[in-house]
Amino acid sequence: MVSDQRSLASDRALPKLAVWKFTSCDGCQLSLLDCEDELLLLAGQLDIAYFLEASSQVKEGPYDISLVEGSITTPADAQRILDVRRQSQVLISIGACATAGGIQALRNFADIQAFTRAVYAHPEYIATLKESTPISAHVTVDFELQGCPINKHQLIEVISAFLHQRPPQVANHSVCIECKLRGNVCVWVAHGTPCMGPVTHAGCGAICPSYNRGCYACYGPKENSNTGSLCHWWAENLHVENTLIIENLRNFNPLAPAFKQESEGRADGDSD
């Protein structure tokens, strides 16, 4: 009887996982590979059916869970993401590029044609969109995992949550909490260093403040982040130039709504 049950379990099809790359640096996919022991345990619960970063073996969809890294920056991207969505029961965008456009979204605030002319000898051969946009601008996304790159432990939690049909337990507090947990002296209070930590989603472990540097908001805005108040304080009390404030808002997550709205307001002269 026990052997029969084991046989049935081995024959039962595992949920299929697919990992897709769009315009990005591959860092978030590498975070999945960096899971090492955790990835081996995960492989026992999932059929990793499509993951070109790890294997050339490809199994056809549909897929139970798709992880999507990268932003949409070309006409081909815009078409391919529609196909990915059709094949995926659950679609999770991972990383700053997929959730907020990434650093390539800096093109959105400039002339993309001028960029291509400056870089390429024959810009007429370059097929690119005027803007870099997050995955959610094109298809329905079931969950967004922020970070540049993502936190591998958060990623495992998100995958496990969807496998067990429960909400992901990803902390939504700020980097300031991570600083407190590490016993860091606040670089803003102690040294007057501009820091995005109060409005930035946790996940990095407060790496930069741990080395006496301000946070650069790699993980994008936390929930209900008061970005306008922080930028006002930078300008009024730390005497940070408006150009530098805009640069920090448009760093890794330029299209995150909380950052985009404030940066555009400052660029248009509507803020301090």
C-alpha cells in the first residue's frame, strides 16, 4: 500500500515553472540560481520547465508559474509578453526593471533618438520603443517582487506562497527598520547624509547605510511612502540640489508611481 502511494506521488505532474528574460542585466535570474540549497528543495516541488539562464532544455507550456525579469523596450518585447501571459496561470514580475522600468527607463525622460544616434553608427537598424515600461503596463501581473537585484529569500517565499495558494509574506517596512535591526547609526541623523531609506522597501539588508552611505532606493518605494516629505526635507534641511534629488528618484525605479510623480513635479518646477 505504501509503495503504491509513493508510485502515485512520483507519477503526479509537478507544477511547471518558467523564467523569462526581457530587457535586463540577468541579475534577478542569477538571484534564483544563487538560492543553491533552497533551489534544490524547490526543484523537488516544481518542474523547472523553462529557464534558459540555467538550462537549454525547454518544455512547452502552459506554465503554472512564470517569473518575468526585465522591462518592455522593443516591439518584439511588447508582443512576446502577451504570449507569456497567455501561457501562464500565475505571472510574477521580479526586479526593478520588471516592476518599475529599470535604469533603462531613463530614456523616458529624454530623446531616445538622440541616444541611439550617439551610440550606434547606424541607428536606423535599431528597433526600440520610445519608452521602457514595466510588465504591468502591458499585461495583468499577479505579484510584483521589487529589488535590484531581488532578495533570494523573498523570491523563495513568493514562489512557495503561490504553490500553497496563500498570500506571500514579504515585509513591507522600510530600509530604516533593517538599519535598526543591524544596529546601524543613522547616516542621516549622525552625518547629515541624504538617504532614501525612510521611503524605500526593505530587502537589501541596509547594505549601503551599513557602510556609512545613504540608501539609493534599489528596492523601490515602500507602501505608503511619503516621498514628497522626504524630498522637501532634503532640499530645506540638507540643502540638496533639486537635480540631485531628481537623480535619486530616477535611479533604479524611475517609473514607480511614488518616485515618478515626485520627480516629474520637481522637473516641472512644481516642488521645492
